[in-house]
Amino acid sequence: MRVLLVEDEPDLGQAIKRTLTQEAYVVDWLQSGGEALAYLECDVNLYTVAVFDWMVPEFSGLELCAWLRQHHHGLPVLMLTARDRVEDRIEGLDAGADDYLVKPFSMAELLARLRALRRRPMDFQSAQLACGPLLLDCDRRLAFLHPGTSAEEKIELTQKEFQLLKYFMEHPNQILTRDQVLTQLWEVGAEPSSNVVAAQMRLLRRKLGPYDHTIETVYGMGYRFIPPKSE
């Protein structure tokens, strides 16, 4: 789950990014609308949701939102602003924002509103992913083997393990390159070590136990998740 955060107040931006990262979001935090527009033009489909501050340099959050809708893109947008007049809210919603959060706000409310945006039918994402005997609970960030049976086994996942398994389960039978995995799991500009993907893969396979073979290495290309079959 990747978020494009556009917020020019350093303290608030850092606080939001820290909160979202703790909740297993990958966050690209930018401090100007111009930078954000460049990211969107490059690959708007990279993001699950956007959080725009109304008043940011170069292009306002309102203009960014209008650009998305003019290009017929349904990326959910949460608008942040100190403006609390009804007229301002109407202007933001008419520009294409999906929700509106007035400063100051609690991080708990921010997270709740993002969860609500992700549940909307226009961009529905199930809270659970299931492949044979393997189930991933996205809300609790837990995996289960043989859920609902006497053999049920809970698998505790780290943040990166959860993000990695979710990415694979959303793209079954597809070869995913190392660069694709890096793009999904680390924010733009991060510089993880060269073997970080292989290391995360080993850890995840170990957690899957008898089903570690469901993630296969395609030498010279990347990795592929083969959905396990129920026994």
C-alpha cells in the first residue's frame, strides 16, 4: 500500500510519514506540488491513496486533485487544510477530493479516514487475501495456514514481510523483478542494501514453513508466487 503524501510543513510531514510507515504503508513524502505532479505523471498507478495539503508550493493540493480527475484517474485523495468554512470544503470536494480533514487533527483519525477511502467500492480492496490454505488478514497484518480448521496456524509477520506477501498474493503466477519489489516496498529515494530483497525473501519463506516453495526464484528474472493448493 503506497501513499503519495504532499505536505510542506516539515514537522507535520514527518509525523504523518512516521505514523503511516508504522501501519505498513510505503510513503513518498514530497513538499511541493511541482514534485508531486512529476511523480504522478511518471506513474500515477503506483499509489493506493494520496494525501494532499491544500496549500503547498507550485501546484496546490486542489490543483493536483483537479489534474487527477481531468485525466480520469480515480486515485482516492484525502485533502488536508486549515480551511474549515463550508465553502472551502465544497470547493475541495468539487475539485475531486474524496475526503477532507481539517487541521489540527489526530493521527488516529487520519488512519481511519485512509482505511475508509480504501474500502470504497470505486477502488475496493479486500481486507483478506486467500490462496488455498494460505490467508492474509490485511487489517491485522497476520497470515494463517489452514484457517478455520483444527490445523490452523497463525504466522506473525514483520512490516516488510507483510508488504512482500501481500504484493505476491495480489500478483499470483507473475514474475516480479527485484526492481519491482524494491519499488513497492521502499519509498522513492531510499537506498536499501543490494541484497535486501533476497534477505527479505529468505525470511518470508522461513515463515511459510511447508509452503516456502510457493515463492520460487526465477533465475535471472526475479520471483514468482505460485498459489498453494488446499490439501
